[in-house]
Amino acid sequence: MDHTQLLRYAEEVPLDDGNLADFLDVVSRRLDQHRLSNHGWTPSPLFVPCIRFGGAGVVSDLVVSVYDSHGDRLGFALKKRGAGENGWEGQFHIIGTPHSRLDDEGSIFRKFAKELYGAPEKWQELLSAAMHVGQEVHDEDRRGVVCWTDTFELRISERALAELTGEWRIFTEGGFGDETIIDHHRPVLRWMADPNRPERVDLRFDVRYRSR
């Protein structure tokens, strides 16, 4: 069976067909072994199909808040996604990571530290500085998944922004609808900016944080 025939089979076979289940079982077992041997990582080409299969995922996000010398918040700093990332290339996003079966607090913050500073060894310093602010739920329609997101905040000075790796931009209240921001992160920013924000929020349904 060549590639074209395989795709046609996948499109046409009934989803309750036992042969399809056997095929996917083999793939899932191979994937599990790969993850166990590679620190929980899913091969990049399989990442989106895997989360779409699950339909829901557990994620940790780190929101970077930027403050001036008087202690007033200037806005939230978002990082521009580069070429080759899984979707939304060229748009600005809150840094975050899906959880794998091997993750713990240390591995999550190593990923944050690598994304922020290019230095995963700074994870303990970052863990000490970050504050847990709550849990939010949002849809990622493009990937067909709902994300249950454990949310942390890191407060930095405007000068410290220059120490971060990659391209960053500060977005202020009133600008959270900017189309250069990933769509599902816009209501997250509105929630974070709310001085009376609830600790837990379902952004799929809470009208306070929808586009406006």
C-alpha cells in the first residue's frame, strides 16, 4: 500500500473498524516507547495529530508581565513564534508547554527557562521568581483540542526584557485584540489584566474576557 492508498484508506474506513483500531494501536505503542526513551517528547510531525486524537490536554503557561521603575505594569510581553513551530508562525504568544507523561515541576520549568533565556539550567531561579495565578480553560480550534492550563506569572522590569531570547513585544490593555496575537491567547491576557480575576476560569464561556 503506497502513501496515496494509505491516505485514502484512512479517509474512507469506518472509525469503528477493527483493522483501523489495530493499526492505531501499533502506532500508539511505538509512540509510547519513543516518549519513554526521549524524555517524553513526541516527534514533531505527530504532535498535532496526537493532541487532536486526545481532544483535551494539560498545559502550563508562563505569562511575562513587564513593570516600570515605579512598579506600574506596562503590559504583557509575548514572544514571536518562529518558522518551523507547530502553527501560528510569526504570531506572538504566551510561552507554554503541554505536559508529557514524564514531566514534573522541574522539567516544566526547564522548558520555560529554555524558552525565556535559552538556558534550561536557570529553571530553579525561574521557579522561585514565578507566581502561580490560577487555572484557565480555552479551546484551540485549529488543533481540535481544549486546554486545561496551569498558569504562572513572571514579573520583570522593562530593562530585563532585553535579556530574553528571541523577539518579544509588549502588549497593553486595549490592544489584546491585536491580530498578531494568537487567537486563543487574547482572552487569557484579558483575564490576566483583570484585577478581580477569578482563580479558575473557563474562557470558552466567560463573556467578560471575549473579544471586544
